[in-house]
Amino acid sequence: MAGVCTTAASVILLCTGAAPRWLAVSGSIISVPLIVAVFFSGWIGLLFPLWVVALGVDTLVILRRRDRDGERAAAPE
């Protein structure tokens, strides 16, 4: 299920451009072992939470940048 979720999220990120391309492509690459290799090693399942953390950190960076740019636009000169 984690592999399918990663695939779907990666396709959405690629189509909308909501995240950097490297993050969307890495999600697509990570989804293959999540779907196939999880039957051989349970440690592969840790790729999903690592990818979600990377996505979350990227989202925080985007939000902080937006807030910082908004403060500059609202500040009187």
C-alpha cells in the first residue's frame, strides 16, 4: 500500500509541479522496491517514511519562504 501511495503522490507532484522534480522522481523510484521487494526484506518499508519526511521538510521550506516573502511585501519602505 505504501508503494501505491508513493506512486500516486509522485504522479500528482509531477503533474502539478507542487514539489521539486527530484522529489517526485525519487518517489517514483522508491515506489518500485516498496511494491516488489517488501516481500523479501521488511527494511525496505522504511523508504516510505523517509520519503514522506523529505516531502514534509520541502513543504516547510516552501511555507517559510512564502511567509518571509510576504513579510517583505507587507513591510513599509
